[in-house]
Amino acid sequence: MSATPDSLAVPAASAPATARPAELPRSPNVWVAAWKRLRRDRVGVSALVVVSVFLLMVLLSVAGVVAGNWQKEIGEPFAPPTVMGPDAVVQAEVKKIHPPNVDISDIDPLAPYYAEWKRRAADIKTVVEVRRDTLPLGGDRIGRDVLAKAIKGSQVSILVGLFAAALATLIGTFLGALAGYFGGKLDDALEWVYNVFTSVPYILLIFALAAVFKSGPLGKMFSEGIAPIVVILGAVGWTGVYRLVRAEYIKHRSREYVRAAEAIGAGHLSRMFSHILPNISHVVLVQLSLYVVAFIKAEVILSFLGMGVPLDMVSWGTMLAEAQTELVLGKWWQLAVATAFMAVFVTAFALLTDALRDALDPKLR
């Protein structure tokens, strides 16, 4: 018999009509994974909230929504914080401007002049009453609101730190990529430039350039906006990120994915900035955040010494410079407010930098 055994028979319905290949698991995006790790860090999230509040305050200040009237004298000179109440000395001086309320027109021929003096004194009283004797966080020597000055100072100091950090990171990343990728004579030349910049103490080099900008032929440019101080800090501070990026490019230029990109025809610029740079972006980002803190401190020091932002602008440094003379008179609130704003932001940004470094560390992925 040639019948086919039942064990060899294949039912027609047992095989699927179309076979679907199994879907391979996808690895999570680098930035998505970093964000998930950052969210698990409570300190990092708290620091991110604080930094976000400051950045929102800066945007509102730039738009003129808040601190737009920081130059107006809305209070008494050295008006104390509201929680301290009005200054008794100021109240006594206001009362002294009232003339004696006595009718002497029948016996004194100069009575009309007294009446005019009384009217002018009333006008002075009205002006004094418009200016507040207390302010939320106190007033400075001419009656400007210290809170508004601190918010406007946050705008100037934080923008200087952000723009200068971006400029320094851009310069250092570009030069470090060239030196690390190509090597040879170009690397030697850039290393020589790097050694020249690092041979001079960092803060002294900043002071020297600031003095040249302020007293030299570029003095007029130095008095306009924050651009000069941003250029100075960015031109001096690129060396740190240059050193790190150069080392990373030396490691990555001979790896398999770079050789594969070369094999499919990718040019030098494509390999440098489309393939290698994304793989070392965590180094650049962390260095950028470190620069923001360092440059804010540098701007505060320069403005404190009179070589920072122009006189018609306010920053945390200029507030600290004004506060040193006010301390002699026992007026401490401008110093306390400027120090508190700067300390909170710098501390929060430093903690956020540490959290970002942990979240972006490839070893923790």
C-alpha cells in the first residue's frame, strides 16, 4: 500500500497564511533615557525648578513685564524692608516741614510770605508722601526698589553667563574638534595657542582685556550693552572645553563607526560633526553648564571692581559694589538681597550640572 502515513500529512489550515517577522526591541533614545534618570534625582529636579523660575523671571524682565521701573525713585532713601516698618528718622524729618499753624496776619506784615511758605511746604509734603517709606525688600540710597534691582540684575548677570558660556563652548568645541580629528601640524599649532592662553592666570587675563576695552580705543564700545563682557569671557574661557573635546576626538576618530562613515563616503565635516560630536555631546553640555556658573561669578567680580557692565545697567556685581558703602550706614538689605539671589541661582545651577553629568554619563546607561 502506498498510502501516506497520518503522521506525515500536513493539514492545510495548520500553516499561517502570512508569517509576520518578530519585532526587534528598540533601544531608548539617549536623551529620553537621560531625562528618565534625571527625573529620579530629587535634588536635580528641585534644582531644575529653581533654575526654570529664574529663567522665566529673566524673560519677563527682558519683556518689561517685571522690574521695568527699577530706575525710578519710588521710596525714601534707604527705605527699610516692609517687615521692619518705616524709619523713625525719616518720619521725624517729614514732620519738620510743617510750618506753625498760627494766624499772625494782624500783627506781622510778612504774613503773606509765611502763607506762601506754608503752601510750598504742603507741596513738599505731598511729594514726600508719594514716595513710600518702606519697600518689600528695602530701597537703596536714592529710593530705588532693591527687589526690582535684583530682578533686573538677574537678567544682566544670567544673560552674560549664558551668552559667554555659549560663545566659549562654541570656540572650544570647534578648535578641539579640529585639533583632535586632524592632528599633525594643525594640532601642534592649536596646542601652542592653548598653552599661551593657559600660561596666564585666568582672572588676570580677564582683567587685562577688560582694562583694554574700557580705557583703550574700544572704550566707547565697552560702554554699550553686555556684548563686550560676553566677548571677553568667551574669548578667554574656551580652553577648558577645548582640552576635553580634543581628547574625545582623538579617541573617537579611529573607531569603527567613524571608519564605516568614511567607507560610505562621508566627508571630514560630516564625520566630525554628524557622527563624532553627537557621541561626545554629554561632555560639551556638562562643560557648558559649568561655564555658566563660572562666568556669572566672573561678571560679578568685574562689575564689583567697576570693569563689568556699563554704569546705566544693574547686575548683581554692581549691587554688591553699592552695598559696601551702605554697610557703613547700617543699611544691609541691598547686600543681603543681591547675595541671596546670586547664591540661590548659582547653587541650583551647580546642583543641576551635577545631576546632568550623572544622567548623561554613558557608563550609567
